[in-house]
Amino acid sequence: MAPEAITFRGRQDGEEYEELEQIRRYEDFTTIDWIQESIAERNRRIREERARSACRGPRGEITPAWVWSQFQRLLSAGESAFVMTLVGVIIGINAALISIVTKWLSDIKMGYCADGWWLNQQFCCWEVDSDEEFCSSWHPWSTVTAARWLLYVIFAGVFAFVAAHLVRTMAKYAAGSGISEIKCILAGFVMQGFLSFSTLVIKSITLPLVIASGLSVGKEGPSVHVACCIGTVVANWFQKFSRSQGKMREVITAASAAGVAVAFGSPIGGVLFSIEEMNHIFRIKTMWRSFVCALVATFTLSVMNPFRTGKLVLFQVTYSRSWHFFEIIFWVILGIFGGLYGAFVVKLNMQAAAFRRKHLANHGVAEAVVLAVLTAMVGYFNRFLRIDMTEMMSILFRECEGGGDYNNLCQQSVQWSMVNSLLLATIIRMGFLVISYGSKVPAGIFVPSMAIGASFGRMVGIIVKAIYLTNQQSGIFSSCDPDLPCITPGTYALLGAAAALSGVMRITVTVVVIMFELTGALTYILPTMIVILVTKAVGDFIGTRGIAEETIRFNGYPILEQEDHSLDVAVSEVMKKDLTVLYASGMRVQDVGK
């Protein structure tokens, strides 16, 4: 057979194989065969190399076809960077739009702007310097308290109904956080439609509605899901990624980093989150792609500047004072709270999920509406539950001298009533979070946990400040400068938020970096590390798993976990003792039935 015929036959076989490879799809709820994927990727590279070599002349001379193949190779090399950049830009734009719409919907429950219905309270009262000053352009819906309360509850119920109805009828995978499922997808589990365009659109629309309804859920987890949807949709436009499951997973990992980055304004924290929480098998190449995607997404969000304050998130804050060593005692208390909070919420939420699956599986819309209405009815009468959680954290994190005296929060004369309000906010929000997380709407647990930790931490900070003011001559406070404020309650709110987030998610380094990027203060890295260390120790002692791992176990998704195994356990201790034995002979049918 002539060499030309052999070459032609080889190309034909390669084209047929490529066509079959494009047609082949994994079945839904199956696991990817990574060995087969690696073989297919290797064969694809071999075919491309052979095709480029065949472009040279008979004696190896350079031809126009060879030049064109080298140009295509150069474009292919830069394709990954282009895709990561494009995904990051779209994630940043989407995050900015969601933040703007969420703020407007949250404010519309309280009133409207006379200068323009499309303006939220911040933009409507842009010329007002502080929260205490009167804003003539912003009008509440009524001057009667009962009417304002009723409208507040009605808005909450309507927002929850619209969101739950859209999820049920148009994109069932838009419900929940999405982090647990994405972890399984990155491990090779196939869930067709979970990262589809319809899920992206519906979750982007319903997420602001859910947050504005006042449900005790957050947008950070769903933001990761939305970002991964964007990464999948964009990557499918390019054949290099759409035909390779491995490369597609790299894009999803990078998108998850960008989702956390825009949610917290923390690009490095987003990259660490994708390493620590999302993907157990992480390569350096994937880390750099995650960093590029997170950086571009954060830069895009910064350029759009959704809050017109230069901040990427509402609760970004800076501190001008340092801390004292005697405060470590109280930080340990915050760490213990974080560990106990994580164990409590994870256990009770799994029980609530079991109840939901058994009794409320077909009533997702009604459940969401009832939860939103109950949350609004109860939360309206507490100053810290009435406002949006991100806005509440921005208030609790502030120093009193930096415009943080919201509703007399820093006034010593009402400090104990503030303690009561913060304690009630902590308990009530914790209860609503347990029953709300997992409902059939987009729902995250990051911000609610941080809000619970912030309210508890601020309460502890106020108590510590009161102890200092009544015992200034005590030796424990000898390091305090009498001419300067000694205790900053806002820092306790920040550390409490870190403890609660670490306790429920069981992540450590990521939380430290996120808190550092939120504050920009190197001074508070050590306090954050101490709190997270205590939180982890308490969680390890109790044996708590992260909420994402427990959700995976509850839903029965397959995932291989990297667990530490004991090597000093006897084989007899792990073997089953009561065995069911089938004998080769001498058994009757009734014996087999038993």
C-alpha cells in the first residue's frame, strides 16, 4: 500500500475517532472515567503534532501550511489566558449587577426615593453625610408603624414567592448553595444542567430577590455557583475546553475562586478557597489560572464600583488602633463560640433537611414564602434583624469614632439594651438559618454565619468595654493608654464573624486571608489566627464536619475524601463479626430466604 494511502487512512481514522469522541457524552449522575479522558487527551495531542509535521514539504522545508499551523498553535497557547480573562470579566459584571439590584430591592421594602424610583436609599441621600441626618428625598411608605410593618412583610413574601416559583418552574438546580454539588462535579461527578445557561440566568435573577426578602441566607455560596455557570458556558464556546472534561474542570475551579473573590472582595482568599475547600487534587497550573480569573473579576468589580464608595463589599472596613494581650482571653471565648456554633448549626440543619425531604418535598414555594414572612414579622422589631445582613455587618465592624454610632450603638448609657438586642439577633437569626438554609431558593450560609458571629462578637466587645470602663485601675488594663480608647468592639464583631464562618465551613487559612483582605490590617492577622485555631480545635474535639461535606453525605453524592486513617488499629476491630454465609451444599430455599 502506498504511503499516501496509509497517511490518508490514518487521518480518516483520526477524524472518525474525533467525531465519535464529540458524540460521546457521559450519562447524567455518573462519574467521569479520568483514565479514558487522559488517553483521549494524549491521542488528541499526538494527532495535532502529526498534523503539524505533515504540513512541511517533502524535504522538511517550511511551507505556508506549516506557518499557518504554527500560528494556530500560538493562538491555542493563548486561548486559556483569554478564556480565564473573559470569564473573570463576566463574573465581575454579573456580581456588580447583583449587588446593585439587591441593595435597591432591600431598600424598597422600607420606602422609596422621591427623586427617582430606581435609586436606593444610599444614592437617594447621597448628599447626606451621616445616617443620623434627615434625608428629605427618601420617603417611608407610611408614617404609621403598623402599616410600615405590614408592607415590609408583604414585600418579603412577594420576593420569596417570585424567586421560589421561578426556581421550581424554570431551573430546579438554581436552588440551594451549589458548593456541595460543585465539589462533586470537580471530583468527576456528572450533573447535566447544574451549570447550564438557564441555571445561570434564573439564579442571577432570583438571588437578589431572596436576599431582599430577608431570609436568613446569603449570596456568597450562590455567587460561587453562578460564577461556575459562567465559566462552563464561556468554556463551551471553545472547542479546546468543551471536548476535554479535565480542562473544563480547571475552568470551573478558577471560576469558583473568582466567585468567592467578588463576594468578599478578596482575590487571594478566593484562590485559597478553591484550594482548601473545592478541589482536593490541585495543580500549580490550575492555581495560576484561578489567580488570573479571580484578579480580573475583582478588578472588573472595582471598576464598576457598585456602591460608589470604592469598596468591593459593603462590610469592608479599616482599623486605626492595635490590640492588647489581655484581649486574648476574650478571643478564646469567640473561638469556642465559633466551634460550638458550627456543630450546632450543621447537626440541626441536617435534621431540618431530613424533615424537609419527608414532608415538604412538594411544597417548596409555600415553604419559602412562609419562612420569609415569619422572618420579616419577627425581624422587623429588632434593629439588627430589620436591615440587610451585609449592611448590619458593615455597622458592627466599624469603630465608634468612624461614624459607627448606628442607633446609639456606641452610647454607654444604652449599652445593656444593645447587648440584649444583639443577643436576641444572634439567637433568632441562628434559628431561622437552621430552617432556611436548604429551602428551594438560592441560599448560602457564608454571610448569615458571619452576621451571627458579628452580632455575638459585638456583644462580647461591648461587655469587655463596660468591664474596662468600670475597672480602669485594674492591673489587667495597665497596658491601655488612658487618653485613647482601649477596647474596639468592632474588632470583636470581625473576629466573631471569622469564628462562625470557620466553624460552619471548617476552613481555616482561607478565612484568615479573607478577613485580612477585608480589613487591610496586618495587625489583626494574629488575633484572627488565634480565634480560628480555637474554633478548629473545638470543632475537631466535637467531631464536626463542614456543612458542605454533610450535605454531600445527606444527598448521597459520590466523592472520594482524603481522610486520615489510623494505622495502629487491629484488623479484627474493623472486620464484621456476624457474617451471612452461603454454603455450597446442604442449604434449602427457606434457608437462603432467611
